[in-house]
Amino acid sequence: QVQLVESGGGLVQAGGSLRLSCAASGRTSITYAMGWFRQAPGKEREFVATISWRGNNTYYADSVKGRFTISRDNAKNTVYLQMNSLKPEDTAAYYCAAARSWIDGTARQDKYNYWGWGQGTQVTVSS
């Protein structure tokens, strides 16, 4: 199994930027695709972005496309989420998770296809 720990959240004004990190430990020799999800109070956990093992495939939710960038450094066992032009509606707890491989189609947005969830990092965007 792989263990995931998110960091980098905080309080930022609208229009600002944050970079989240997701550090993996454990069975990191296995090639995983990775995803970022977020959950606001009282709402379902929703898909944000995903990246393949080699980083050559990425996919974003429409709500963050053009503002967020997912990347990874496999030598450091870390996945990143660069968030620019933040909006108050981006306020949520952000979680990373692993998938066995790159997922095709709409299934890549399904949280039930991911596992190894971290504890989350809170992002709060003030207006």
C-alpha cells in the first residue's frame, strides 16, 4: 500500500495562488496515476485533476481548467497542484489519492476508482 500526505493549504485572497503537495511513502515503486479531489462543507467530494504515472496525460475538471496545473516528480514521490487565480468557490479541503493506472473516460472523475486517501489540506479563499 501507499500512504499519502497532503500539505500546502492555507488562507489566500481571491486571485491569489497556492501550491499543494502530496507526498507518497510505502510501495512507491508501483506506478500509480494520481488524482486531486476537494470537498467543501456539506458537499460531496469532487474531482479536480488527475495525472498519469509518466505525467504525459492530465485531465481537469471544467471548474479549474486553465487555472490549476497538476504535475509530479517521481524521483521525490510527490504530486503537486498549482492553483492560480483562486476564487472563493475553490474553498475546500483538498485530498490526493492513487489509482492503479490511468483511467479512461468519465470514470477518471469517480472517487471510488481511487484509494490511499490522505488526511487532506484546507484551502480557504477570501473575497
